[in-house]
Amino acid sequence: MNLSLPGPADSTDAIRLALQSWPDVDRYLQTCKGVIIPLGSTEQHGPTGAIGTDALTAEAVALELGRRSGVLVTPVQAFGMAEHHLGFAGTMSLQPATLLAVLHDLVLSLATHGFERILVVNGHGGNIATTRAAFAQAYGTAASRGLEVAPRLRCKLSNWFMAGPVMRRARELYGEREGQHATPSEIAVTLHLHRCLQEKQRPLPEAAACGAIHGPQDFRRRHPDGRMGSDPFLAKPEHGQELLNTAAETLREDLSTFLTAE
């Protein structure tokens, strides 16, 4: 079975699962068994960052990755594990068990149809542990249900913001003021995607230092404006375009290896 990349698509519309018919997907599966799931979060990103930042960036990276590779991209899972941000208005969180169940069910749905390689492009650090647990549970369920693809089913988590070239470029652009949350790198990508967000940008006082997170009340007390050591005012739309392209190209190489590995 050919598990190589299908090849670049003419547009992102061509690789959106939501815009395909079921016969389209059947035909796709004759030549490629890979699929990409964007995973984000709906949570505060400081006083000037969009609440949808993690979902917007994960979807954008996934779609550009899909366009460059020809691999189908599912609709974004916009809600993640953001319990520690619930002290800020607008945050919408899933509990870890809920997120685990959602990801488990999505993987099993795709595996039922014959997808063998499932790449999750993640935009939120709080999703990492739960996503890995969901993969482990999905493997067991696929085997217990006797799914044909169970012996070949593989899932991979790619955190776009942690890709080596992305992190290096962010440090070159922002230094220590990149911080850990509401970072200028992720804000820059949203500014590139939605120019209306530039109206929210303004100089901010020094952010509270990074540190461990112990629930929403403690987070709000120690990080009163929601930032962790970051200066999002350094973000520029052109930085965002560069970081988006860097992430997509880096993940394209990872995706090619993932699809072709035994």
C-alpha cells in the first residue's frame, strides 16, 4: 500500500475533509492512508491576544501542511484542556477525561474507514499529555474491535510551536521575551491570519515571570493579566507568515517520514 505523500494541492480547499464527499474520501484512501487533525484550545491569551489563538494557529499550520503535502485535513478541534485558564473570561475548557474521549473517538472513526496514519497538529501545551493517553487507548480499542487497520494504526502528535526551527526563530526574534504563554510568536501568526487583531495590540507592562501552574485561581493570582513572561507587542504579521511557513515545512518533512515508516 502506498503511504507516501500525495503531492502538493492547488489550494487548501482541495485538502479540507469538510469539503469532500464520502466518495471523494473513498478514492483518496486508495492511494493515501494519512490524515491530519488540527487540535487547539479556546482560552485567554493575555489582554491583547485572541481567545482562539491556539485553535487558529493549529488550523492554519495544518491547512498549509495539507496544501504542501496533499494530505487531508479534518475540521479543527477547537476546545482543549485549558482548566488553568478558567479564571479569565471567555475561556472554554474540556476536562482531561473529556478531551481524551473526544480524541479517542475521532481516531477510531478515522481508523474504521481505513486511515492508518493520523497526525495531530497541536497548538496548546495543555493538550499534550491527554492526547498521548488518547492514542494509547485508541490502539487498544482498535485491536479489541478487530479493526482491519489495527496492526498498522499509528498516531503522532506534532506541537507546531515546539518544532526546532520555529523555536529557534522565535528566540532570534524575541529572545527571553518570548515567554511561555501569550507568546509573541503565536500572536504573530494570528496577526498574519486576521489583520483585525492588530487593533488590539498595545505596549504592556512587564509580564509576571514564568512558573508552575496550579489551577485557575493560582494562575490568575500570579499572572494577573494572563501572560507568562511574554511581550506580545513584539509580534508582527510578517513574523507570523514566516513562522507559519517554517512550521508547515518542518512538519511536512516529519509527515513524510511518518507516512512511509513501517
